[in-house]
Amino acid sequence: MGDAPHNEPKSQGKARPRRPRLAAFAAPAAFALLGIAGGLGAFTFGYGDGASYLSNDPAACTNCHVMQGHYDSWLQSSHHNVATCNDCHLPHGFPDKWITKGDNGFFHSLAFTTGDFHEPIQIKDRNRRVTQRACLGCHSGLVDHMLPEEPGGDMLLCIHCHTDVGHALR
């Protein structure tokens, strides 16, 4: 007993666990990585004019040069006075609209950044279904007699016959 100081409890043969040095740096390193990722994300959002994509302005689509032709053809289409890009290319319901917008925004940004996309760009099947629902939603009174008898039944896409309604001369 003579060796132990009065203020410290007597250890009973067990060494006190030491905090590893790695743990002391884990939190600051995690915060630094989050800061770098957040900074890069904020820079990219600002540089790419990301806020414009939250609007309903079709000109925002031309931030990507590959969309200029689509925008120009929309300006010449029969729908340019009645429908914007969002009206035809996004679901109309609140959560679905923003989920699709976010999903498309991420994957379009990734494709354009990496250069991994077909040129001219082509609509994906999922987005083609969104566009078909938009056509049917706006024109249901005109086309209801042409819809399949069973939900999910076969039918032609509206753009099969009306190829230049949304984008003239395409």
C-alpha cells in the first residue's frame, strides 16, 4: 500500500484501458471530410446553376449544352404555349415530382460530368412512362376510349403518332 498515492484508487491487477490515438482523430477527420464534401457540393451546385433547376423555367434545361436542340424544338412545338418541360417530363403529384426531379438531376449530372451518355440524348423507359402519363392526364377526355380495357394493358405511346407535339421536327 505504500506505493500507491492516496488520491488514486488501487488498481487490482488490471491496467486502465488507454484511448487509442486513432479515436482522437476520428471525429475531426470525419468533420473535415464532411466539410470537403459539403464544400464541393455547394461549389458544384453554384457553378452548375443548380437553383435554376428548381424552377419551372424551360430555359434552365439549356444549362447543359446537349439540351439546346430540345429546347429550340420545344419553342417551335404546338405545346410551347401550354406546357413546360416539367409539365410533360415530371409527375404532377408532390412527392413523385420532387423524387423524379432529384433522381433525374443526379443521374443527368453524373452522365454529363463523366461524358457517359448517348448523343443525341435519349429518353429512358422510366421517363417515357412519366411522359405518357402526362399526355393521358391532360388529354384523358379525348383518349379515354383508346385506353386498354385492363390496367397495364398494351397500348401505343402517344408519341408513336404525335412525334413532334412536344418537340417539333424531332
